Amino acid sequence: MTICPNTYPELSKMDIQKASTVLSQRDPVLARLIAAVDLPALPPVKGPFETLVEAVVSQQVSTKAAEAVFARVRRLTANQMKPEALLAADDRALRGAGLSRQKVRYIRALAEAFAGDPERYQNLHTCDDAEVVAALTEITGIGVWTAEMFLIFHLLREDVFPVGDLGIRRAVARYIFSENENPDKSAMIARAEIWRPYRSVASLCLWKATD
């Protein structure tokens, strides 16, 4: 993979209000959903490493459980969440924080990648979406879903549709398709084409509706 240039432009901000207006004009079904919920608010952007650690912790567990485990893991690093600090923590401490053995392995692989080539991962904001996904999924334990969460919540990319996310699939099936339909991923992706270039914001609205 070609390493992206060493530049640090200001990250663009996701304009949820503007995107929601456009989405409502294009899609009457989504418009009714957006009108029924408060517009979602993005959490503060964290550092790239911390964002990915949190995403790994969140894999296949509830939001509440993930928040509790992540807070304990963060305390192990004296609230600094640096690769070196996680590499220095022993497995027993990480397991005691609530991580499975598999997630301990994943977080160590992530920390090793960032510690070994920090410039590469600090420059991900200069890459396009496909390059970001390719770079991150080379790391053990980082799959497409985790990379997509990074694109949305760290890089603030507006046109990501994480169709592999269970919450998104349930929300699309419930709110966008009929309750009697059982759309597959390809049908959902095709239906979401109308939401370009704001599929991330559509996804945020769908997550908000499931809350």
C-alpha cells in the first residue's frame, strides 16, 4: 500500500444538519424517521489510537458494557491511552479490565502497529476511505466494521454505510423496508444509494432511532 503524504490539513466537520435536510428532501421514508428523532450528536473526536481501541472493545458487546470496559482499560494507561502504555500492561490486568483473551491479542497487535510505524497511522486522515480500510484491516483484529467506525467517528467521513453493523441492518429492515421483508446486504446497499453523499449521517439517524 502506498503511504499517504505527511500532511495535516484540518479535519472536515460533519454537517449533520445540512445532510439531514438533503436526505429528507430525497427520501420520504427517511424523512419521516429524521422528523421523529432528535438529530444525533457526534461525540468529541479522540486520537486515532484511542478511537480504534474503543472500537475493538465495542466489538460484539452492548454499548453499556463496552463503555464500562473501555473506562477500565483507559485507567490502566493513566488516562493517556498510548500504545506504549498498553504494551506495558500485562495480560492479567487487561483481562481484569474485562477484555477477552482475543481482544487482549487484538489490542496488543494494534498497539504494536502504532508503536512500530506511528507516522503511517497518524496520516490516515490524508487517505481516501478505501486506503484507510486497507491500512487498518492489515492489523490483526481490525475488520471492515472497525475501520468504518474509525471513518465515521474519527475522520468524520460523511459517506460511509456500515451495512455489516447489526444495529444498522435491523434499523434499515425495520424503518426503511417493510416489517414483512427480510432484505439482504445487497438490497440494503442498493437502497442506500439515494443517501449518497451522506450515508454516514443516514446511519447516525438510524442508530439514533434504535435508541
